[in-house]
Amino acid sequence: MEENLKQLAKSGVTPIIKIAIFGPESTGKTTLATQLAEYYKTVWVPEFARDYLQEKLDSGRGICDIDDMMPIAYGQTKLENESALIANRYLFCDTNLLVTKVFSELYYNFCDSLLDKAARTHQYDLFFLTDIDVPWEDDGLRDSPEGRESIFEVFKQSLIDNKKTFITISGDKETRLKKAVAIIEQLTAALEMGFSSADFLQIYQHGIPIENIKRQLCIFKEGMQKTILVNPATINHGVLKLSDVEFEQKADFFVANKSSLKLLKFVPASGAATRMFKFLSTFLNDFKLGHETINAYINRKKDTELSLFIVGMDKFPFFKEVDEKLREIYPDFNKLKSDYKNYYFIKTLLSPEYFNFANKPKGILPFHKYPANIVTPIEEHLHECAFYATSNNHSSLHLTVSENHQEQFEAIIERIKERIEIKSNSKIEVSFSFQKKETDTIAVDLDNKPFRDDNGKLVFRPGGHGALIENLNAIDADVVFVKNIDNVIQNDIHQISFYKKSLAGVLLELQFQTFEYLKVLDSGDVSEEILSGILVFIKEKLNIELNNDFFKFKQKNQIGKLKDLLNKPIRICGMVKNEGEPGGGPFWVRSIEGKQTLQIVESSQIDLKDSKQLKIFGDSTHFNPVDLICGLKNYQGQKFDLKQFIDPESGFIVHKNHAGVDLKSYELPGLWNGAMANWLTVFVEVPLSTFNPVKTVNDLLKKAHQPL
């Protein structure tokens, strides 16, 4: 009899995809099964127990009992196997042996070993667990509606205990069908790509569309299309240079017009300080205290960073606190030799037991030492926000943080915000967001196959700061100041604020003129004189070159083309002169269509084996943007969908490591690289004093981060 419980094995070039509808009675299983079968033009497997028990009741043999469990199991298996032979690609099972097993255990506290084994071994590509959010209906065979919640949890737990792949389906019948179809389409694509049902569930729970996974795997195999550099953007050829008087005028224009605008400062602050202390972590791993001197280690490793750290140790803002902790840990600290003091200082600074600085976000670390207190980057950003991102005595600061670090940011902000508000005579609204899990990307091994951890699970990695375009897209503001968490200084906030206001003035002037032209174009009443003025404006102010084909169009088509060119978000990028810092810069690049546009390009985006491209990259005169000022709304006051302006071909393939194993990861187009590739872009040179990032802890020893 055991073989009668065997499930028909999958076969054929395109095997049947089996979906089991699973859940307690009166939860809409039959409704969903019939809906899906009709949608996919296939068959569904009805519940054998319903007709079996109805016949038993009608014949006077009573209601269901323990002796009915095996006949029901045999009948259900037979129905499913017969249906599988005639199914059209999909088979939807109103119930299955696991349901019979749960009912047997729930009502009779017993399950036949044959049923138990079959229920565990029957395979389905996915289970839909039907929720209890639909009304209970009495059909004469069902039990009572009491205790639905506890019975539902029993069913859910049985799926978990038996390691079944399931997704809960809730809502009315239309909502359930729509959701189920969307899931089945994604599941089908995943199975066709060679993923298992368990893989699909992991991808689904991560929120990543399977199309994204498919595209990323294709990128790993085929490589990224390289950016074609034409020329570096230079002064008067892509980079705007303003005089002191012009900077003043732009700042005044911003101040005069900001009252009608909602301003916001956007700070990516989720980055950990791991790289900031990397050379110290390497030292702790490699150095053997007592076997050689630190000086010998420095000479052997040529570690000038470690030497600079030790020489300047007492100038760090965290020195006093760490020093006090050392004297608490080691009562005879003063008697130790200098090598031991220095080694223990570094160890205590990075130890998870004490300060754990390398594993904390940069934003909450001590950066600056003032006469009365030690200040973190987040405090400096709050001060800056009040200085230049305030309108009508109100300013907004938005931080993208890691979810597990938000409380640490909030604690600092709660402690200092009121003091800053009183000093600046403004209210500061602080909000947070997290990098969305659905922007994570799949990792692959060196053979471009999906990378798996020791438990066989797929490995996903954060998609890089380009993922934050999603966070920026959710912002409701007219003008947004974007600045990295570590680019703050201790001195001269007035100068920093002045240049932010100036860049915002550049934005507003361009935006006002762009909006005026768009309104005229919208009206359709465009004279030759106005059309000529627009063409001069987009060439001289927006660096947009039109090819000769434009002038062959009729005016109606020219108007449409100009509206497409102008109706975009705007970014003003403050650029500093390149003084040898690693990173990208502003370039004229050529698109696939042959158009030349201004873009910010990283070295990883170009073909470094091409000597001409390498030379152009090396001739860059300016560095990555210090600041971005963004206009996120169109001329009708509506928010742009920023995702529509991303260049999807400008991501990065990077090499990473997972538990000691090399892998490859894909990073999304960078926030101010490909994620803003199709914005209106203006590069403005700003003084080097506005650029003071803290990439390593030793940067805190620079003048901009030290007390006057």
C-alpha cells in the first residue's frame, strides 16, 4: 500500500511546477486554487476529503475519525498524480498530505507512519499558506470558527518544522490572486535560471526582483561596458569658475529666494569606520609584542601611517578618554615601556570590549576637540544644517544609517539638538532611513556562479552608495544639500556655509531659467527668438551639445526634444582641484548614441589597458564632487522619479572576501556617478578648504580637524 502514497516524479523538458495551497479550513484554499488554474489555463487538484466525508455522512456512517486518515491520503495522492499527467505547466493543489498529517495530529494526536513519511517527502515548488483574514464559512463539514489563530499557527509551524518553502497569502480574493500570480512569475523565472525553490524564497524575502538577479549574473559573465572618455572637464570647458564677486552674488540670490522653498540636508551616514582604522587592525594582526620593537615593525613594513599615528597620538580627540581607560585597566601603566603603551593604546581603541572604533559608524566617532567638549561628525552636520539649510527658521537633516546604529545617532542628536536650535534660532527636524535590502546584489564566485555560504545560502551584499538614490528619491524637498558624513571641519563653518549657499544660488538661477523656458515650451507659442535663446542657454549654461539632426526637425518636434532635455532633475557639483587624491573626477564622455555629456567617472569605469583612455583619466584637473546641491522637482512642482534618470550600464564589479573566500560583487551606479547620469549637470570649482574628508584616522591630524 505504501507505493500508493508515492508522488509522481517530475519529468519532461519543462517539468510541471507544483504549487500547494495550504492552511486551515475556510481560509480560501479552493478559491485560490481555482482562480490560479483558470488564470494559467491548467488543472487544479480538489480536496479528496470533502467528497469522501460528505459521502460517509450521507450514508449514515458518521463523521470523520482516525480510520479515515489513510483512505483520504491515498485518495488525495491518486487525484494529484492523475492531475499532474494532464496539467499545463502548472499544477495547483487545493490540499496535500501535509494538511492530512496536521489534521491527524491535531484532532487524534496520532499520525500513521506511512502518512507521516509521505507528507514529509512529497515535494512542491512552493506552498501558499492561506491566512485567516477571510470570514469563516460553515459548510456542514467544518469544525467551529473558534481558535482559528492557534490552528493557523499549528499549520504554519508544520511548514517550518518540515522545511517547506512557503509564502503567506493574505487579503481579499482579488488581492490574493494578484499577489500569487506575481510570486509565481518570479518563481518560474528563478527555476528557469537554475535556482531552487529555497533560493527563490531567499531572494523573495530579500525583496530583490528576480529580473535584477538575472541582469547582475549577466553582468558578471559579460563584464561591464566601459565608459568612453573624450576629454577631462576643465575650467571653461565643463567646469565653471566663479569670481569672489560672483560667489557673493549667487549666495545672495539663494538667501533672497529660499523662503518659498523647502530645504533639506542629506547625509549618507551608514558607513562603518573599518577602513579608517585598517592599518591599525593590520598592525594588531601582524605585530608580535615582545618579539620585535614597533620601530622595527614600521621599518620592516614601511608603515609610515603607523609612525604618524604614534607620533601624533596625543593630538587625537579620543586620546584622553583612551588614556584614562588604559590607566584603569593597567594600574602600573606609567611603568610600561613605550612600545607596550602604544600597543595597548591601539588594542584598547579597537577592542570590542572597550572602544571598538573600527566597527562603529564614522558619524558617531570623536572627530574634533573643542575647549569645552569633544564633537562627532553628526554634531558638525547639525551645526552646518542650521547655518545654510534653513528657511523660515526651519531646517531638515536626513541621515541614511544602518538600522542597528540608529539609536546611537539619536542619543547624540537628542543631547545636542536643542542647544544648536537655540543658538541658531531655528528648529531642526531630523529623519532617518536605511539602505533598502532590495538594493542588495547577488555575489558570485570567481567562476561567476552564485556564491553560497557554509550553509548553502546565497550571499547578497549591499549595492554600494548608489543604492541611496532610492532614499533620495523618497525625499520631499525643493533643494537638497548632499554631503558625506566624514567631510566636516573643526574651523571656519562660515566659509563652508558661504560656498554651500553660493552653489545653491547657482542651482536656483539655472532652475528658474529652465522652468521659465519649459513653461514657454509648454504653451506651444515659441518664437524663433525664444527658441534661439533656449539653444544658447542649454549650450552655454547646461553644457548640452545638440547634433545637426535637431535642426532638421519641424518646430513641433524641436519643442518636444527641448522639453525632454530640460525637464530633468538638476545637480550642481562643487569640485576641487585634483591634488593627487585617489578617486574619480569630471569628464566629457561619449554615450553609445555618440552624444557627449558631462559625467563624474571613477577609474573602475574605464578601460585602464587603453593607453589613450588612461592618459585622459590622468589629465583630470578636478576631483570628485565635494558637495552636491540637488533640485528634485519639476517646473510644475512635482517630484521627479529619480530612478528614471539612472544609467544602468555604469555600475561596478568589485572583488570582496567572505569568510576568507574570494568572491565578486556588483555595486550599483554610484550616487553621484551613474545614478545621476541623466540629470542636468553643472560643475563649479570651489576652494580646496571645502574638502576635508576623513578617510583614515590620521586625517584627523590635519589642520582642518585640529583646534586653532
